[in-house]
Amino acid sequence: MRLIDTLRRTLVPLKRLRLDPGSLQFRLTVEIAILSVLGLSSVAIWTSWKMQQLLITTHTQSVEYIASRFPRDVELYSEMVPLETGMQKAIDNVTVPGLVIWVKSINGDRVLAQSSQANASFTATKELMVLAEMPLKPQVYQVGKRYLILYQGIVSVQGKALGTVYMAQDITE
């Protein structure tokens, strides 16, 4: 009852302005306005969702490209300098903002090389380094309040496995 009374009190001033809420023109105008707002809202929501999916796909492909290129870079640099220095140079060469890379030995007991961002900008690095299993294909995971693309792969030079490379890219922002 209260709602109807409130609606009547709102509509009385409209009648004074010669707007008849019961008229076909008024109802069609209101319906078109409501449909326009709903249509534009749904397009905006869909566009936002699609853009988010596109950004996630782009970041995932970027990590995938870096992961595919990394073993070749390690092999190339290790021909010129000692192996661990070559690994560090390869990491420095492919590192982008928000991406943390580290290489652990085959048995996983020590870190052979890591990106310089592993200490500075990434708060969850220690938690990530403890993780034993990461996906073999880049995938999005939630770690705490952050969204990360995680990846692991084997690094080998001339057919000899040197260790496991881990990559984590922060895509939260």
C-alpha cells in the first residue's frame, strides 16, 4: 500500500505538467529509455568481461612464448660463458615487469639462478619457490589476493637436464 501511495504522490505533479502516465506515448518513452539503459549496460558489462579475457590470454601467451624461448637462450649463452652465468643472462634477457623467473637444480635443493625482481617487487616469491608442482602450460592461479600465471618446465642444454625453470607473472593490476 505504501508503495502505491508513494507512486501516486510522484505521479500527481506529472499530471500538472500535462504528462499522462497512462498514455501510450509516455509508456513507450519510458519503456524505450529502460530498454536503452539495460542494453547499454549489458554491452558495457560484456565488453569489460571480453577485455579481461583478452588481457589474460595475452599475458598467458607472453609467458608461453618466454617459456619456449628460455631453453634456447640458456643454451646460446652457455656456449659463451659458464653455465650458471648463462642461465642468469638468459633470465635477465627475457624478464619483463611483473614476471619472476627462477631455476632450481634437478633435485630441487638449490636455486641456480633467479630474476632480480624475485627479491624486490614480488611479495609471494618465497611461497612460490616452495611450491613443488606448477603447471606445465601457463595457467592463471589465485595466490593470496593476487592473480598469477604460473609455469614450470625443464631446462636442458645439449640434451642434458640442468634443472627446472619456474615462472610467475603477476596479472592482478
